[in-house]
Amino acid sequence: MELLKNKIEQEGIVLSNTVLKVDSFLNHQIDPNLMSEIGKEFAKRFANKGITKVLTIESSGIAPSVFAGLELGVPVVFARKRKSLTLINDLLTSSVHSFTKGETNEISVSNKYINENDVVLIIDDFLANGQAALGLVDIVEQANAKVAGIGIVIEKGFQDGGKQLREKGYVIESLAIISSLENGKVSFEAGNKGEGVN
Ligand code: G4P
């Protein structure tokens, strides 16, 4: 998605060979115009799949998911990383280990909001090692619902998550795939210039 790639080139800060900071439009301050376009792009890529719900994980997955849900005309559910005061019964849970942060979070979703009739589009801001996406897939499958696909705003193609999930047969649509962050420079994967190509 050209608009997103231009934004990454203009505002992304390469912190190391593996980490890209995008605090100015996605992870801290949010650019609503860009999120709206991202929502439209996900809706286009997952049109006619019978999606009934969008599922994401707090916090940075919520903004792009809400715009995708708006375009698809379906509710958006976010998995919680911390125990909620009011969300205590009938939880679907999964363990998500972050290699980057060296910590494991128990994520949870009420079984009231995902059930066996749902066709779920999973959305997240980053795909790195794929642990968050795998945790969300696990929750959908525990609910006996169907995974329609996985929409990612920024995939780091040099990390393993995308490969693992594609090998398991999940359809992944990433709006920008980064091939390298070496020498302080963002490089995108060739063949991911055009729309609809992941
Ligand atoms: P994984 O889920 O793909 O295995 O990712 P990993 O454990 O490596 O990442 C943990 C957190 O760091 C996730 O956000 C993920 O989105 C984010 N992340 C991974 N790589 C990058 C990167 O290069 N740049 C940025 N900006 N974020 C990255 P989180 O901790 O859940 O944060 P939030 O959603 O609450 O903002």
C-alpha cells in the first residue's frame, strides 16, 4: 500500500536492525486519515469472505481494526492483555510470548463475543515472530469459529512469523512488508508495491 509505505519512509525511525519506530502515526500518535485508508484496504482485500467479526489485540491493533470493521460493517473485538475487573467469566485465553520483550502475556476474550458462527478477520499492527497472531488464531479456534485471514499493517519479512503462519495455511495480507532495516534504512520487499499483492 503506497500511502503507508510513503509514511513509513517519511516518518519511520530505524532503531536497530530489527526494530522500526512508528510512534508518529501507529503506535502512539495515530493518523486517522491513514487508518481510514488502511481500513478500506483491508476491507477490499478481504471482501466477499463472509466476515462477521474483526479480532485484534490491545493496544495498537485497535485503531486499524476499528476502521476495517467500519468498512466491513462488523463489530471489532480486542483481546485483553491484562485481567479486567468486569471480564471474569467464560474467557477464551491463550499465552503469547514476546521474544522482543522477553515476557509472556495471557490474552483473553469473552466467549460472548466470538462463537462457532463467526468468520473472523484477525488484524494486528506488526507481524514479527508471529506470536500475537498465533495467540489470536488459537482463541478463534477454541471458539470453534473460522479464521478468514490475517491482516497486518507492517510485516517484518526478515522475521519468522509470516513464514510460519503461511506454512500453516492462513491467508495473510500485509499492507507493507519490510525486507530489511539494515544500515538505518527501510527496504521493502520487491513485489509488494502494487495493491492486492502480499
Ligand atoms: P510477535 O507478536 O509478532 O511475536 O512480535 P513480538 O513479540 O516480537 O513483538 C511484541 C510487541 O512489539 C508487539 O506490540 C508488536 O506489535 C511490537 N513490535 C514488534 N516488532 C516491532 C517493530 O519493529 N516496531 C514496533 N514499533 N513494534 C514492534 P505490543 O507490545 O503488543 O504493543 P502495543 O500493541 O501495545 O502497542
